[in-house]
Amino acid sequence: MLNHALRVIAIVQLRRPDTPDRVFHERKLAEGKTKKETIRALKRRLSNVVYRQLSADPTDRAGGTQGRICNQRGRYSTLIKRLFD
């Protein structure tokens, strides 16, 4: 499921011509990588962004709020905003 979500994010990023991920994709293609390889590399890059964002979330360190759905939703919406801005 996470793999599918990362693929959807990658494909959406490639559709928009003004994103850094599109530049990354074009650069990988110029290096001789196949489209499948470039999408795999882009998904890896996106997963690193997601991991950094989730591990740097200050609500996890606040104590007493771990695992609550309201924090999960807030963290998710913040992550999505940062990915698409």
C-alpha cells in the first residue's frame, strides 16, 4: 500500500513540469536510465523525504500524544503540503 502511494505521488510529480522531481527524472533519463529505473529512484527519493519528515515530527517527542489519530492526520496533511509545494 505504501509502495502504491509513493508511485502515485511520483507519477503526479512527473505530470507537473515545474517540480524538482521532474528535473530529477529528466536528469536520470539523460544518464541513460530507463523510465522504470527513474521512477524507482524517484520513489526512493520520496520515501526518504517521508521518512525524514516523520522522524523529525515534534509531536512524537512531546509525550502523551503518540499514536492518536488527530496527530496522525495533522502530520499527514503537513507532509502532503510539503511534498506538493
